Amino acid sequence: MKFITAFLVIVVTSLNQFSFAQCETWVGSANEDHLTNQHSVYRGFIKTDNFVDAIEPWREVYKAAPAADGMRDFHYTDGIKIYKYLLNKETDEAKKAEYIDTILDLYDQTIECYQNRAIKMKNGTDEKYAAKIADLYSRKSYDMYYEFRSSYSETFESLQYALEIGGLGSPYTIVVPYANITVYQFLKEQIGKEEARLAHDEMLKVCDYNISNGHEYAQYYKDAQANVLAEFKKIEYQIFDCDYFKDQWKPDYEDNKDDPSFAKDLYNRLRARGCEDEDPFMDELKKKWEAYATQENARRQAEFEANNPGIQARKAYERDEWELAISLYEDAINAETDAEQKAKYHFSIASIHFRKLNKYSQARSEALKAAELRPGWGRPYVLIGDIYSKSARGCGDSWNQSLAVIAAYDKWSYAKSKELNPSVLEDVDDKLGRYRQYFPPQDEGFMRGVKEGTRQSVGCWIGESVSVRYR
């Protein structure tokens, strides 16, 4: 182990001292046969992952002919493998930094040799060279992001080259780093929104193209696409404007013009992205949804009313169909489980019996049912007081009529002790003030031998007893 370690130090040191000759080949050189042989030797070691023994012959052929025979890039790409091996074995941070710089330099050299066609490809078209160069930039960018933790600005530049040259054929491996760095750079104000938007658009084009064309790694492109969308959620409101989203979503709208809910959803999404109602497209969406909503609300309201006897009862009341309203309110009571709502229905029936049909006894009965279901409610007793006061004239002589007023007064007073509604309380106070004058006169009570405070039965249908009070 000591020998191997010492050997690595010597070889690596010598590699770092290279004055690299870019893109030279061994073709026509005096030692072409020797270099060809050394090439085969080190390649054999590389294939078995024997990087230690591969270093020396690789160093020799790389120094003399970095582009080999001009038809392959092994001396560069194998050099990257060797340096990655050394990097993984190294513990010294300074040395690691040197190895990373060398690996990135080897990537750049390979790219340059393909760019100037010093390394030739069989049947090499411009498209093939571009694809190869894009692949090298992609692999370099991948290493910079995931392996070397290079600066974002440098990695971003490399990713831009990879995507620009690779175009729609760019590998999925660069999409996630590109998205993450773009968003980071924007949030740090190192790039503007136009550059961020461009990166976003280009990445999605790559993903869409390879997904729709059934690429063998289509699922990976889908995963990458999801990452782009999720990452850009962090900044979408900052970089995209109304026109952008309209252009993006209008095609979907054209495919869903008959779906008003889609129009509503699209309208809300565009509003959230700064689109104004004055925009003709927004106006179209809004009117389409409002027309549908009006129609749908009417349908739902009709359906709701058809299945809600309480509402049907109120409608019947508004049409002056009193008996039908009472019948429907009774249906509503039977269908209702909430005690408070039942109380309201009983009160409505009581009000109809009293105010519309002059059926005082039935009105009182329903009011008492309402009060029983809702103990803290004073309005049923206000209504009973109103019934008594109105029917007082039909309760016999003036004395019994006065007793009926006292009965009404007692109900209003009792209602006041329960009711909290200010408008109801105001009405009750007004009645208490006005009807006191209709109490019996004291001289009549004297003539009848009835002292104040004596309990007296109220005649007629009321059938209650009251404590006599005088004016």
C-alpha cells in the first residue's frame, strides 16, 4: 500500500505539470507504433477498473497524442475516469480541488477537439457533432452539480451551453440541476426574470418533446418536468405575466370552450396572475361563466325549493295562499330535525292563523309550541299578547275586555324578560306604554268589590286568570 500511494503521488504530480498539447494525434509521428501499443495497454487496465496500472501508460499517450488517432476521445474521457478515481481516494482538500480543475479541463479539451473537428466522427454531420458536444457539456454539468459542488454560476453557464447545443435532444440529467440553479440564481438576484423564464421554457420544451415522442427514458423526463414545475412555483408570480399565461393556456381553452367550469377556472387563474377584467379574453371568460352560473343557480335554487317545504311555504305565503302555506310549514316541521328551525316554522303558522285567518286559538297553540322548542325566545309571547289585545273587544263587557288587555300586557312583559332583539324590545315597550290606559278604572273595581292584585278569570276564549291592576 505504501508503494501504491507513493506511486500515485509521483504520477499525479507529473500529470499536473503537463503542458497539454491540445488535440494532437499520433498519426505520422515517429513513435506511432509505440503509442498505439501503450494505448492498448492502458485501455486494457481501464476496462478492468485497474486505474493504478493504467496511469503511467495513459500519461505517456495523453502527453504525446491527446487526440489519439483523431477518431476517438478516449485519452480525454479515460483521463476523466482516472482523475475521478484519484479524487475519491484523496483526503487533502487542496489536492481534491486540483483534481476537479483537471477533470473540468479535460471536459473542455474534449469539447474543443470536437468543435474544431480535430476528433472526427464517422459519417459526422453537424447534428452529430452538436449532439456529442452537448452530451459532453451535459456530463460536465452533471459532475459539477452532483459530484464536485462547483459554484452555481459556473455550473449554470455549463448547463446553458448543454441545453443550447443539445436542444430538444438534451438529456434529462441536466433538467433538474438547471431548474434548481435557475430559481436559486433568480432569488439571489443574479439573473433577471427574462433569463429565468427562458430557462423554464426551454426545459419544458425538452421534456415535452421527449415525452411525446416516446423516448426510452420518457418517465425520467416526466419526473424532471414535475421537478421544473414544482421548483418554479417558488417564483412563478415574480417572473410570469398575464400575456405569458394567456399564451400558455389559450390552446387548452379552445379545446374546452363548451365547458363553463373550465372558463371559470381559467379566469380565476389568470386573475391571480395579474390579468384585468378589461382584457377582451378575460371579459369573454367572465361572461361565459356568469351566464352559466346564472342558469345553474336558478336550476339549483328551483331544485332546492322543490325539496324544501319551508321555502315552498314562504312562496305560498307570498302568493296569499294561506292554507297551503300552513300545510307546507307542517311538512317542513315533520322533515326538520333542528329544534330552533322547527320553532320558526311553528311561529310562521301562528302568525298566519292570527293575522290572515283570525284563528286566535290555533295561533296561540302554535306560538306556544314555538316557545317550547326555543325557550329563550320572546317573540311567540309578543304574538300571543297581540292576539289577546286584538280579541279583547270580543271578550264581553268592558270589565272583561280590560282583563283581556291585562292578559296581553302580561304576555308582553314576559316576552320582554326573554327577548334580546332591540327592534322587538322597542315594539314591546311601545305597547306596554300605550295599553296601560286600557286597564280597568279603579272605581269600577270598587263597585265590583275587586281589590288590586286579586286573581280574576278572563272571559271568552282566552281562558286565563290575571292579577288585576288598575289604571
